[in-house]
Amino acid sequence: MEKEMSLQAGNSPQGGKVRVRFAPSPTGPLHIGGVRTALYNYLFAKKHGGDFILRIEDTDQNRYVEGAENYIIDTLNWCGIPFDEGVGKEKGYGPYRQSERKHLYKNYADALIASGNAYYAFDTADALEKHRADHEDKGKTFIYNHHNRQKLDNSLTISKANLEDRLSSGEEYVIRFKSNSNDTMIVHDIIRGEIAIDTSVLDDKVLFKSDGMPTYHLANIVDDHLMEITHVIRGEEWLPSLPLHFQLYEAFGWEKPQFAHLPLLMKPQGKGKLSKRDGDKMGFPVFPLEWRTDEGEIYKGYRETGYLPEAVINMLALLGWNPGTEQEIFSLEQLVDAFELERVHKSGAKFDPDKAKWFQNYYLQQQPNAFLAKEFKKLLDKKHITTSLDLEVVVALIKERATFVTDFWEQSSFLFKAPIAYDEKAVNKSWNVETDKVMQALVIILKEAKPFNEAHISEKVKGWITDAGIGFGRVMQPLRLALVGEMKGPDVFSIMALLGKEESIQRIENALKRLG
Ligand code: GLU
């Protein structure tokens, strides 16, 4: 409690250790832009040997969505950027859900009233609406601030006795911040540098409501202070709040953290913010994990689409930041090493779905075959395919043509099921009157081949083709057709080695029966 109540100046949040927080509101699934915010916080914390804190900002109970908090935690874990401290990981600064810190905020609102930096306001929603409409009629915008606060229904304009009566009668009120309005204010952002703000247009934001709940602004500043946050790294959409937040720190007499506002993620065309609908429209995920709404809507997730977390992290890291070199491939450790807030861009970062796939393709190729085989096995199980083939060998053979594990099936289904039909065009082109004889001869060669491995059968068959002067195409094309059913797939000798002697010969004989 002592820490909680330490309102005096000099209780510095700028201790030695870097402490950053990711402070999402659990109002739905976390957008991929939110994941990037978390990532940049994580990278910055790790680079400086600091702590990455997860705080759940759930003061707005109307917007609370069941499951959203778990979704956030699952996302951070899946991405491999777990938080050091936060919900479920108490390190002396909790609780980490604002709804559980409710009892704290009123004292801070009261302190601002006592110091003349805030005031009670009783204006009803209807009264405010009327002011707005009147202003609009005159072509003006109504702002609750120094222009008119002296004319409105608040503790600056009513007597002390009246104020006490109204408070004790339980009348609804809000506490508003009395924003400074008579100067140009300079706010500092690590990415954007110094920004001059005309304070005369700032409004007196609501900090606290009579239902006992603080608004975002008050809770956020109080918690950043109490949790000794040293750097606030968040989305650009919060930049307009920065002057108020600066003024709040000054009003409390607290040392400010440093701020960094990250550029927005833009649609692939570059115009407008990347929205949750864009993914469905353009066929790429906008969410890290799949999310199902109560209404039965499904938003696709990177995880369920088959992306590897390494690919998502690498892609996100470069959406709005660059290392100053040509390097594009970064492991998480390398990102931690290279990351600098100063190299984060000011302008919006255009989301590029093709680049996302490019990273995925790269990371898929890097995975050990044992891992890929395991993943592929899960997919085969779902399809009720049982096989005696060595899946590690299968995967090694086909992965260069795949971006996702799901592509493995498309690339290798012929290995698990012998062709029952043959591509017509290919048949016309490669199976002619002499092919029967050639294939029958090939069967004899294969029967004799021992051991039946790729190197040996390749050597034997090629030797036979050369000696007999048949021409490679006349053997290899119908052979591929017999094995695969069409003119695709990896090297025929590796296919045969995988299928084994019996199955390979069986397939050639099937083709002879059907096409001969
Ligand atoms: N709760 C805010 C959000 O949902 C946090 C903003 C901040 O980081 O200050 O993004």
C-alpha cells in the first residue's frame, strides 16, 4: 500500500532496470498489429536486460469479451515471446488486471482534485449533447475545456456547499482533468522526436466515473507509474493522448517514462489501416490464432493456417522497423540483438501477404525433417491415411516445393495412393505403341536391381537406356506417368526407391494394363 500511495514527486519510475509493458484491452482477438506492439516491447526489454510485463486493461466492462485474455496469453506463448511478469506471474507489482486494481485509482483522482488539477463535473449526457448541437448549429465544435468549463455544471462553478450536497446525495458525476491550455507544449517521442502541441485544443478528459471506474487515461498512467514502467511502446493511435499523459505526469509530479509510438499497419494497397475484414477479403490472416465469435464467425489465424511462429515474428519485426542493412532473415535472438527503437519508421507499414509467405517458405525449409514428418503425420491421420513409408524421407523429397505442411499432401499424395487415372494430355504425349515393350523391358531391369536404392536403380536404368539406345524421354516420361499419374513430382528414382521394388513394378504393370 505504501508504494501504491506514494504520490510525491521523486518516486522515480526510472530505476536502473528497463521495464516495459504490453497493455491490451481484452475486447476481442488480438490483431496482428497488437502482436507487433508486443514483439517490439519484448525485443526492447530483452535487448536491455529488462522485464516485459503483460497488463490487462479491462476497465471498460462493457467491451469485455470472454476468452480474449487467454487468447492474448496463448498468442504470446505461441509466438515465443512470453511475458516475464503479469497475470498469473506475480512479481510484486500486481495485480495485473486493472479490474482488480479498481480500489487504487480513486485516491489518485482525489489527489488531482486536491491539487487543483481535476474537478467534478455533473453535466448530464443530455446537457452535453445539447451543447454539442448548439455549437454545431453555429458551425463550431464543442470541446469541454478552458473555453467553457467556467460555464458548465462542475465544481469550478458551483459553491462548495452545493458540491458537497450533490456528492453526498449520490448524484452521478465524472472527474475531469483540468488540462493546461495556455501554452505550446513539447512532447517527446523516441521515434518521432519532439512534437509541439497547441494545448488550447485539448479537452478536459474524463479520468474517473462515479461508478467507481477510472477511464483508460487515469488507470494507464497510474499503473505505468506504480509498475515502474520506464518505456511506453505502443501503437500510433495513442499518440493523440500523449499531451494529456504528459500533463498527468506533471500534475502528479512523477517522472515520465519515455514514449515510443509505433507506425500503423496499413492495407496491402497502402491506403488505410489494416482491418480485421481485410484478411477475409484478401485471403490472409489478420489474427495470430483462430478466433470464433459467439455468432459463429471464424477469423482465420496464422497458427491454424500453418504458419510457423518464427516466420510470423520475422515478418512482423520488419513491418515498421529495419536493421539498416539488407539482412531480412532474423532469429529471435538476432532480433533482440539488432533491435533499436530509433530505427522504427514514422510512416505506416504496408502489410505484404506475399512477404509473409516468403518468410514462411524460408522457415519451413529450415525445419528438421523429423519435425516436419511429425506434423505431416498429423495431417495424414486426419485424412485416415496409414502408410509404411518413412515420412522423414518423404518430407525431404518434397519440401522444397512446399510453403506449408498442408502443401505436403498436394506434393506427395501419389506416394500414398497409386494412380487410378492418368493425365490425358501426358498420356497422349508420352505413351505410344512402343511404350509397352519399353516398359516391359524396364520391369525386368527393375526386378533384377539389388539393392533397390536410388543410386543403384538410377545407374542400372540409365545404363540400360544408353546401351539399348532407347532415348531417355521414352522411358522416363511413361515411367513418371505410371508412378505419379501425371508429369509432376520429384526425381523418378527417388520415388521408386521410396515406394520399393514391389510397389514400383506394380504401378508400371497397372499402367501397362490400363494404357497399353
Ligand atoms: N489498453 C490500451 C490498448 O488497448 C493500451 C494503450 C497503451 O499502451 O497505453 O491498446
